[in-house]
Amino acid sequence: MDIWDFNLRHMAAIAQIAELGTMGAAARAVNLTQPALTQALARVESQLGLQLFERRHDGMVPTPAANLLVPRIRAALDRSISPHVTTARLRALLALADSGGYLGASISTGLAVPTLHRAVKDLSLSLRKVLVERRSNAVVLTEAGHALARIFRLARIELEAGLAEIEALKGREIRRIAVGAMPLSRARILPAAVARFLKRHPQVRIAIAEGARAELVEPLRNGMIDMMIGALRQPLIEPDLVQTALFEDEPIIVARAGHPLAGTRPNLAALARHAWILPARGAPLRDSWNAMFADANAPAPPVPVESGSVMTIRQVLIDSDFLTLVSPDQVAVELEANWLTSLGAMPSSFRRVIGVTTRASWRPTAVQAEFLADLTAVATIR
């Protein structure tokens, strides 16, 4: 099933049937005749392959399928804001936003350029907002257009989640979990949670996007990923996100085997004599490192390389006298192989809280909730 095959007005009518309990009341609420509403319901049920309501003498009673789908419809319609938003208009604006132009939108959707152009223009006129503007030979979204595209993406996610749960109810598992993995999560907790989860749900697809927080936060806010795992930020500056702690991590100083400081417990002056490879400024670990030298009124040593990639860090350390700060989990194999060596743990002020960041409005599906539970379980036994 594809959400673009469904009529948003029909979806709104189904939500009203569930809320009001009778076809007559729902028909009046969505400004349809009762026969038209009956036909709309029959069409949606045919598309789904499941009955949404039991017809009784005292009204319409939602089936388990409706109990899964209706909350998703309500959440999507709440985001869409205006009754002027149709399926065609929602699809056209999202295709334009994702592809960057009408030709790309046409290729991705299979719809003609004039059809997409008319849908976006009608949406703009109905909402009384300028959503796109032409610059030279390009068409770009305005600030209002970008804001509406984000709302539409989250509405689409709700509808896709509802349809996926309907398919699961029919015994056809098509659900997918999209995870943003910050460097620390990739060392142990995420792989362990994925393996644990897939033993129970081998048909669920897990897509992992790797990157630093700065690269993942906007895809999370836009709904392109479901959750982001890694070091939490305090304070959290995005009001539409929430954080859930999993465990505390205590970083260590790491150097190559045979480093001049190997086998010692170096003081600050010794650490300052060597160059470092660290995450970019703004990362909690980098901020703590800067504060350590500032509190001692000592100049910080140079950081010629900024990276959160364990592969990059490992190779730079092996081939130089650089130092770094990492979680023991991230370099466990390298330490065991004696490629790298630990110069000791850092003070308690360097402890990082590792956890999950999600959208505040996110309503996880059943399998997404199970995956979150597996992350918690893995963190508990680490």
C-alpha cells in the first residue's frame, strides 16, 4: 500500500466516524452526504483489505485495524493543519522539497510537471502563503515552504506508520526503523541491540545513518530518521526534541603502543606537549577537554585533526604521537591487539551521558518501542 493512493478527506472522515460513532454525525462533520461517506469508507476498507468498523444498530464500533490506524490519521491531520491540504498537494510540495525542482519532482513521482506546479500553486493560494519563488533558473522553497514541508513530512510518517501496522496486523511485516548513529553508539550498544531485536523480528528492516550530531539532528527533526543514539546534549537546544539517558560513559586517553607517554600517568603539562585528534568544537567531549586546560590557566595543545571516526583516529594514532579521548568501548579491539594503549581515565567531569534522542511528538510503532526496549536492556547489562 502507498499512502498516495489514499484520499486525505476520506481519512479525515474515518477519524470522525471513530470519534462520533455514527455515519450521520461523521457525514455532517466532514460535509459529505451519508451515501458519499459510505462509499468513501468502503473504498478505504477495500484498499486496506480489512474492515475498520462493525456496523451495529447503535452505531459504528472500531475494529482492531481502526484502533491502529485512526490515531495515526488524527496525528497526520493535526500536522496538516488546513482542510485545504489534499493528498495531491501534500505529495507535490514534498516532492518539490526533496528533489529541489519540478523536473526532479516529476521524475520521482511519475507525475507531469504541470500537474505538480498546479498542485503547489493551489496549495499556496488556499493557504495564502508564498511557498516557492524563482531565483534565476531555479525554483526554491521560501521559509514558509520549508516550514510546511517539515510539517508534511511528519504527517506522511504518521500515515506510513499506520499503514505499516495495518500490514503487520495482516501478517505482512513491512515495518522499518531508521536510526541515526553517532560515533559512540556504533562501538557496542547499537550493534548489540540490533542483533537482539532481529532475533525476534527478522522481517523488520533497520536502516542506520552514521554521522555526527550536527549531521543527524535535522534529518531527525524532519522525520527522515526515527531516533538518534549517542552523547546527549545538556542543555538540549531544540524544543521539538526529547532525550532519554541509557548509560554514562567514562572516556580514556589513548595513544599508540610505544608512545613516549606509554606506561605513565601523565600530568597536564605532559599531555600539552602532544598534538591531539578530537571531535569538532561543540561536542561534549571537546568542550570538557577545552575546559580542563582553561581551568588550569594552561594553553590547550593543538588539535590538527578533528574527527569522530574510530577508523581515522586509530590510523592517525598508530602513525604518530597524537593523543585522543575516546570511550573504552570504541577501541576495545585495538587495545586488546596492543595497537593502542590507554594512558588512564579522565576526571568525573568528562563523563558523558549516552542516550536516545527523538522528536517530542514521536509516537513509536510497536516494533520501534521494542527496539527502544532492547537498547535499554543492552545498556543495563553493559
